[in-house]
Amino acid sequence: MTKKILIVEDSPMELKRMETLLSGQGYSLLSVTDGDAAVAAAREYRPDLILLDVVLPKKNGYQVCRQLKSAPETANLKIVMVSSKSQEMDKYWGMKQGADGYLTKPIDPAAVLAAVANAVDGGAV
């Protein structure tokens, strides 16, 4: 069964970079560009992993993560935050909201692929 990844990114350039990186890896990809759409897509699509930007329109990534992790039907979804917010406090806050991992931009393709493989194969991120 094909593993599903939801990419939540409002920057067209960053979104294209993530889609290009993951499209050849055999995953089913769905992309959305704001926090409200992320919550709706996560509930409907039930992805194996969400790659979640922090700075988003309508609802930021921290709010999305907290909302999804606090709802019984989405609490077990794996979420890796991918953000330009790279301070230790940003990472701490992301993990405090329930994120399973935190990667910083500019993305390191090897780190993204490793985090994705770990998450979708049932391992830790």
C-alpha cells in the first residue's frame, strides 16, 4: 500500500522543492497551503505523515499540530515540522505542541528523506 504524505507549505518554491524531492520516492502526495486546509486535509486524507510548515496563513503550524494531536481521530498522525524558524526555542515549542520531529529550512534532502522513511515505516522521526 502506498504511503500518504500531506505537505503543508505556503511558499510555492519550498512546496515545489518538497514535492520534487518526494515524488520519485513512491509516496502519494497531497499539498495544501494554509493551516485550515491542513486540518481539513488531515482529517479526510489520513496521511501517514504530515510535513508541516510553521508560518502559515489562517492558522500557524503550532496551532495545526496542537489541534490535530488533541483530537482522538488524528492524535496518532505523525507530524514533522519543517520551518525556517530554527532557534532552539522554536524547536522546543514545536515538540511541545506534539510534533514528532522538527526540520529546518533550507531543507536538507537527506534529512527530509530520512525523517520521512522513519515516520512512514513506523519508526521514530
